[in-house]
Amino acid sequence: MVHHAIVFITYSLAYLDRANYGFAAASGMAADLMITPGLSSMLGALFFLGYFFFQVPGAIYAQKHSVKKLIFVSLILWGGLATLTGIVSNAYWLIVIRFMHGVVEAAVMPAMLVYLCHWFTRAERSRANTFLILGNPVTMLWMSVVSGYLVQHFSWRWMFIIEGLPAVLWAFIWWRLADDRPAQAKWLTDQEKQDLESALAAEQVGIKAVKNYAEAFRSPKVIILALQFFCWSIGVYGFVLWLPSILKAGAQMDMIEAGWLSALPYLAAVIGMLLVSWGSDKLQKRKRFVWPPLLIASNNSGP
């Protein structure tokens, strides 16, 4: 359970520092820094531009070297960049920070997946992956409420500063608790280390190795999954980044009310993820639990 918890908290903090931008945009940042709607959209895109270019290099480093070191450095950098966002004086600095924020966070998801593969067998990995991905809606659930209070009683600047610091503090807890592989864990006996390493190695027997990333990107399955994730991301991040602004402007409410109302979809998401995860493992029919939610989401994304 220790590994479940540290993976969940680490990815939650990463998602916190990328998603709270929507609350800042709705609470005065645009006016303070003279950001037009077009520039605001570009700032959101710049994060993912950095994310796009550095995700594969991050995965390569995590696989060949150390997830522990990579995440430790990333936590400090993304927490620092999130805090710096609260003290910028103009949009030009924000352009640099958002791009660099995407670069730093690009390694988080692949590194976490590599980490889980080092610690969990195939039978356990579904549950472990659920803990990882649950970081998204759970973070949005509490972040919506907390961010609403922070920007209402303080300012969008203090929201970034306060919500950026936990990542820096967590870096040192991560360094203390995380081990790259079972062989490095002091809390396991030699026999437990050997048994787990043997079980993980046995799963790789008979599996054809992928020579390089070029070969992987030519795989039809990889292409289809990438397209599916691309389409899903468009809907999700459009919703995440613009929901606070839509609620505040459309319903004429303050940021506390917008925060509480923004949290409701993510409460439903947490419940839905747990049910889908349970059903998918129970029936072992993965595709049946993918296309229906995507279809429902697409039908509810319009005005």
C-alpha cells in the first residue's frame, strides 16, 4: 500500500500544478497581466507543447536510469515553477514558465508507469494503475474547492504560491520512501526481493522485445491508442481549463461558489472510475468499458 500511496500523491501534485491555471484565469490573472482569451489559450497550449516534446525522453531516462532521481528533481522544479507563476509581472514570463512547466511534468506519467512495472505483477497492475489515474479526478475534486477559497480570500498569486510549495516538500518524502526496484528496498527480506524479481521476470518470458521507439510508433495498436488518447485529452483539458471561467461568467457567482460547483463533475468521475475499473477487471472485457464513456462524454461536451 505504500507504493500505491506515494504514486497517488505524486501524480496528484503534478495534476494540481497544471490544473489550477483555470482558476487563476477566472479570478483576475487575465486582467492583471493583460491576457486576451487568445493568449490564454496559447498559454494553455504551451504547457502541452513542452509536454509533447519531452515525454519520450523522460520515459527513456526513467527506464534506463532512475525513476527515483527523475521524480525527485521534477517535483522540486515543477513546484518551484508553479510558485514562480504567482510572482510574474507580465505575460511574457508566464509564456516561459508554462512551457518549462510542461517540460518538467512531461516525465511524470511515463516515469510512474515504469515505476509500477518495477514493483507490481500483471495481476496487481490494474489496481496500481487505478491508484495512479485516480490522482486526476481526486485532485480536481479538492483543488476546485481549495482554489476557490484561496483566490476569493487572497488572490490568484497566493493560490499559485501556496499550491506550488507541497510538491517541493513532497520531493524529500518521495526520496525517503521510493526505491527504484525491489532489490534496493531495505524493508524487504532477501527472499521477498528474489521472489518478486523472479515473478516480474517470468512475465517477460516469450514477449517479443520492441527494438526502439520508431518500431513502437509503427505498431497499429500504439497508433490507435494514441489517437484515442489525443481525442480524449482535447475534451478533458478543454473542460478542466475553462470550466471555472464558464461558471463564474455564465452564472454570475463568486469563486468559492464556482469552486464548489466545479468539484461536482470530479466527484462523479471518481465514482465512475472506481466502477469502471472494478467492472473491467471482473469481466476482463476492456473495450466494453472504453467506448461507452467516450461516447457519453462526447454527447455532453457541446453547449
